[in-house]
Amino acid sequence: MLRFIIAFIVCKATYTGLRLLGRRASHTPGRIALHICPDYIRYLKKPKHILCVTGTNGKSTVCNLLEDALRTNGYTVLDNKFGSNTENGIAVTMTRGVTIFNRCKYDDCVLEVDERSSTRIFRNIHPDYLIVVDLFRDSCKRNAHPDFISDIITNAVPDDTVLILNADDVIGSRVRIEGNNRRIHFNVLPLEGESAGEPNIINDAGYCPVCGGVPEFTFRRYHHIGHFRCPSCGLQNPKSDHVVTGIDAQKNELYAEHNGNAFTYPLIQASTFNVYNEIAAISLLLELGLTPEQIAKSLKNIKVTDSRYYEKQIGDVKFISHVVKGLNPVAFSVVSNYVKQIEGDKSVFMFLDDNVEIKVGCENLTWYYEADLERLADDSVKHIYISGFRAEDMKYRLLLAGVPEDRMTTFHEPFDIVNIADFSKAPTFIMLFELYLYDEQMKLRKQLEEKIEAFGRDRK
């Protein structure tokens, strides 16, 4: 206990000091505390409910939806929104949540949990509910193959944690399949006008996880997300408790059924991956006892945070800023397909260098060849601007994808786009930026908006 007390005092003091210096203090105080007391998190007092979200893509969005909805309905919520989702960051978050006498200040805790860190985190934090949004192939520097990650989560989750799983994910829906956990499932039916996705380079579900046979998809949305069945053993999607039956992008409405009863919710964003994120959050909120009416009211004014998706009409130009997880081929494939589906002609600016690798470049180029960049060879994509130390490598990959060379411009310094971009090429300008470049993209976004406004004045 003495080690914990020392670690607690040091963590509180380090956090306060770093914040006074204008630093985010998202993980360093936790790293120090855990070095002093390896079981530090175990001794911190916890809120009544601990709600965790993990998975490859969508964790932050789902957490944001949960936090906003709970706060709107009067709950006090502790979160790691501005902190690390690894053990060090969780230690900082839980320390923020208690007084100097180690008394918890919150009703609930919503934690984004890194998949590989779940083994260490769940050893000291007992999640009441765990959402697994999806499991995809991620960066080989981070989380590698989804079956490997599924095993890590399976071995980490306590027996009595309620699991909320994506029934359309043949890999993610089988997390801890042989355990005794209560299992809640959500899924999205084929939407009106939606066609099956185009073939993907990556296929991480090429065999049945039960018998090894080749599964059949009656509807494949993208990669291994869809409605599957194994003709050899009969394995198929688990029955869903919460089903999205449709959306209306014009009315901003999402239609869902819960155990056969129909309800309407505000649609936070029309992209399919955000529809999954929204129904995942709704599923957990219903389990916590909120009514569909309470949830709908709380979602009314919630949008995907503009640090991840931002859209603004500036004169004749629609400006869109969209986050992309660099080194993650599935995430980039989904976003590329979304770009292709945006109505009308568009130009695309790739701002993808990682916050560490931006200084030295990245030696790992394998994800370029696993991502479905062929989507960007569409005739509606009039020009692609590529920045960063690996701009020429990305250009070469896009040439192989079928993008004409005269539709691409490369340069190293991303802020040069302000002077290079030609806004007359298309009525929509899309910036795809790396997840960890928040500060840089905000500065760049402001400069681009000013440039587009100047372009509009010059045209007049």
C-alpha cells in the first residue's frame, strides 16, 4: 500500500505540473506511477459502471457518443477522450477521477481501450460492459492480424463482463465465444440503394473459423463485414438484438429495431461505418436503462466530432476534412470508398504522415498495397495532392491503381498545399489527414478555408 500512496502522490503532482506547463499529460504521469507501483490502477477507486470500447476502427467515435448521451441524461462521466488508450493513459484517467483522498467523483467511466493493452488494463479494471466495434487487419507495427487480436481480447475479458458485439463481423462477433459472458449483438441490414461492396485486396475471413470451410456472403458490405454463412457447418451471423433497418440521409434519421420494436433516432453521419458506431453506442445505452426516447433526444445535437469529420460550404466549394488511420489498410480502404461515393467531382489532399514519422519518414509501405486505392481512380476524382516524405511512393501506388499521372501532384511540406491547390478543378475539396496530426490539421484547415474564401472573391 505504501508503494501505491507514493505513486498516487507522484502521479497527481506530475499531472498538475505538466498541465500548468501547458502539456497534455496524457500518459507520462501514469507511466511513472506504474513504474513505482505495477498494480497502481487496481487500488484507485472506480465509478459505479465501467464501460469500455475496443476494436480496430471506431473506438473514439463510439466513446464520444456514449459520453455525450450519458452527460445529457444527467450522469457524471469520467473518460480518456484526451488521453492515451494504453495502460499509462488509463492510469492518468483513473487518477483524475478521484479526489486526493482516493474517493471517486463520477457515476460512470467510459474508456477507449487499445486492443493489445486489454490484457494489462482488464487485469486491474473490471469492465461491466465491453463493446467490440470491429476487428480488422491493422498496421503491422501495431495490431497485425485480427485473429491474433481476437485471442488477446478473449483471454483478457473477465467472465461476467457483458459483451456488445458486431454481428456482421465474423471475427469480432466470436470474441470469447466459448465463455459464459452475456452477449448482446447489433448489426446493419442492407440499406436502401446500397449495393454489395466491391472486392477487397484484404480478405481476413477467407475460411470458416469453426470448420475451415469457405464461407459464403449473401451480402458483403466491405472486407469481412456482412451477412455470411458456412455451407459446410452452417455457421452464420448471430441473431441481433439491435438492428439498423434503414437510414434517411436527407431527414438525418436512423431506423432501428430492438427486439422487434421499431424506433427512430437522429442520424449522426450517413457513412456506413458511422452507422455501425451509432448503433453500437445505442445498444449499450439501452442496456444501461436509458429509453429509446431519452437516447434519441440526447443524440439530436450530437455530430461526429469535427476533429475527425468536418464539412463546410465556402462559396462554390464544399470543404471536407476526414480523419484516416495511417498504416491501416482497411481504414484507408473504407475512406477511399467513401470519397468515391461522395456526389459530384472532387479533389483529394492526402496529409498522412504520422506525428513521429513526419520527421523521418516511414519505412513501412506494405499498407499501400493492401489498401483498395483503386477506388480513387474513379473519374469523379479530378486531382490528388500528396504530401509527406513518402509522397512519391504513394504516387507510384496510385499509378498502379490506375490513377493518371497528370491527376497527381506531390510535395513534401503539407502546408504547401495552401499555395498549390487549384480549387477550380472540382466543387468539392477533401483533406484526408492522419489521426495523430490534430493540431497540424486544425491549423491547415483554417488556412485552407481562408484560401478557398479568397478564391471565391477572386472569381467574383
